[in-house]
Amino acid sequence: MEGRKYDLYSDQFRASTHETDAAMREIDPVFSQPGLDGTTAIWFVTRHDDVLALLMDDEMDLVVAWEPVTTARSAATRSLS
């Protein structure tokens, strides 16, 4: 997997969030890059119509795609209780 094109954790990104979002919608409306671990892909879907198409696609298994987030959130919630 290639390096990150968009450094969403940088001070530069935080200073120009709207400009970066606009560029992603124009240049890379559906885009993947490595996450913080350097290997796990993070997908960005930046146009409303593309997001709707993805969510309405019966062949997409969004449960599997969201499982790590849900698991991490559940573990964090349990540790707070």
C-alpha cells in the first residue's frame, strides 16, 4: 500500500480542513490510503451521491467494514463503566 496522500492528522490539515475536503471531492471522491498503522486501508467517500450509492448497495457488507470501530467503541464504553 502506498503512503498517505492526505495527512488528516497534521496541523496543516486542521488549518485548511474545508479546502482539503473540497479538493478530495473534486480530485479523489472515492479514495483509499493507509491508516495510522501503515497497512489498514481507510476509505474516504466524499460526495453525497456516492455515499448514498454505497449505503444502498446490498452487496456491500458494511457490518464487517464497521466492526473494528464498533468493537473499539464497545471496549472503550466498558472501560468507562
